[in-house]
Amino acid sequence: MPPTQSRPHTVGAASFDPDAFFEAWSSNASLSQNNDLRSCIINAFNLKSNDGYVYHATAAVTLAQVQTAINYGGQRELHAWYRDEEGKPISPPPPADISAYTAIFSPHTSTAKALTALRANAKKESLRARIAAHLSETFFLPSTPLPGTPTTLTLPPKLKPADPKATNPYYDIWAWTCHTLEWAGPEPGTEKIHQSHHILPVLYHHFGCVCPSYDALALVAQLTTCALPTAAAVPKGSPGREVIEIGSGGGYWTHLLRRLGVRVMAVDNAASRWRTTWIGDTIIADGVEYLRRHNSGKNTILLLVYPQVSEDFTGKVLRAFEGDVVVVAGTQNRNRFTGFREEGVGEWMGREKGEMGRVAQVPLPSFAGKDEALFVFVRGAGEGGG
């Protein structure tokens, strides 16, 4: 068997228990009141008060440096996510518009109703109107069945506040970042934004490259039991199909999917290092080799969270995969955050895996300056990437 990670851990913490972390987590009202991300991370992960860990990602920063940048607010164009036709920053969105955007991804709201409210309450030609139109136009969830099956994908109903399935620390911190960075969501002009913020490496290291929403997790769970083009529906009460997450990183998506009862095999080549590892059984292996040893992934679901398109790494994985479903959590634009400079995820999938077509595209919580979505591709669904 390939080697595995030994246990969940956070570098700099004496111990780390993911389940205990989730049980102890609250939405952390003090974070939104004081904008003190540094203390929030130190307290949540039981780090030393003088923590000096260097977070390497789009930049190399410490928690102290990140907090200094947060305290600068919008000075030095640190919050210049929205610009006019001449490239000059425009006024930031009001808090109400930011709250309306983050509500779309809350497990306690109806996504369809939240999207409708975002658009219905926007002034004509306003920033909010552009954001609402963009999210609505890129949202794709047909009411027709998947190809060759009776299955129709649907978004989950909203959860009650006390439901443990609603706990998602990444979502809570992300929603706070939207307010403190004055970000109300992506719009067409986001494709021209090539900047980020010092907060991003901290999120990457502790949680991952993109925040999972309850909608996204529930759609993946739904796919594990439904009928597929070459496989019947999983009998009620039986374990669902296995999800193979290749390039699983610190394992946050895998951990949340497992909390929903999904069987997930996490595979990563350990080329990158993350401060927090949420699972202890990551298979350390090349993704193509893993698929070759496991029936090419037949009757499984392939999950790619922020796939790397450079050096054909992910292309090789896709060509080795012979299952019916590929799920991609990635960018909706080509502003270089994931290497998509000349084509989007849909076009890329059409070129790399043309026998699969897009059957869903649902927005994900996007960090300031980014535009992210969950894409579902199924064998035999139309032509190319949809």
C-alpha cells in the first residue's frame, strides 16, 4: 500500500482533533466585531501567542503581518476589487449588499431565494446588479435527468441552525473576510483583477484553496447514490459510491464530505505543505498511478479541488480516469489564480475529457478578487465541456 499521512495535525500546535475542533467552533462573533483574525486563528488552533509561522502561497506572510494588512483597511488600494472602465477603483459595496452575497452560501438559506433577493433588491446598473446578473447567468442546474438515467440533480433544503451538518468554520471565516475586505462577490470585471490579499495564504494553509458550500458538498453526496450512465443507482441503505479526491491537500473537503457520510479516498503527492491536515489517511501517491492500481476509477466519482493545469498534471489524471463523473471546484474566469489564462474550466474539460459534458455549475464562496464554482461533468452529457 502507498504511504499515508499518520494523523491530523496543525504545525505549531501540541495536538489537533478535527472533530473536537468542529464541536468547539462557533461563528466567532468577536472576529466580526474586532477584525482580529490573528487571535481567532491562534485560539481556534491552540497556537502559541507569539506564533511566527510563515504561510507560503501567493505571498509569504505571518499572522502578525496579515493582521497589520487587515488593520490598514482599504488604504493603498488593498480593497480595490471593483474598477470602472478606465481601471480606477469605484466605491466599495455597502454592508447590506455584502450580507446579501454571503447569504447565498449559508446552509440556513434557500440558494434560489437568496439569489433572487440579491437581484431583486439591486438598483439598476449598480455593482450589486452586475454581481447578481453574473452569478445568475453562470448558475446552471437543469431540471432534466442526467444522460441515460432517471436522476435529476437538486440543491439541498436549508438546514436548521442546530444541525451539525451546517458547521463549516471556513464558511464563517470567509463570510467575515467579505465584510472586512469590502467584497460583495464576483462580476464580469473580476476577470481583470490579478491581486489578492494577505489573508489568502492563511485560509489556504488551514482550510484549502476554495471554501466548500453546503450546496456543493450535498451535490457530491447526491452523486454517490444516483444512477449514472454506466452504473445503476446505489440501493437504499447501501454505502454510496466512493469519491476519489486527487490533489486533496490538507483534506478539508474530504473531512466535510465524510461528516455527511460520504466515502472519500484522499490522494495527494505531498508536493505542497499545509499547516493544518484534517485527515490522517491521505494516500501519498501520484494520481495517475493510483487510478491505474484501482480499476481506473470505474464506478467512482473523481473530485478535483483547484486542479493545477500546468505541466499537464491534471490532464493526465483525467485521461486515466474511466468513471462517469468528474467534479471540479475551480475558477469561473481566466484571471490566472489557477493557471486558467486562455480557457475556462468548461473549455478545458471539453479538450481534456470531451466525452463528458457539463450538467451543473453552481457558484462557490469566492474570496475577494476571485470567481469560483463547482462544476459537474457526466459521461455522455452533450458535447465537450458544455
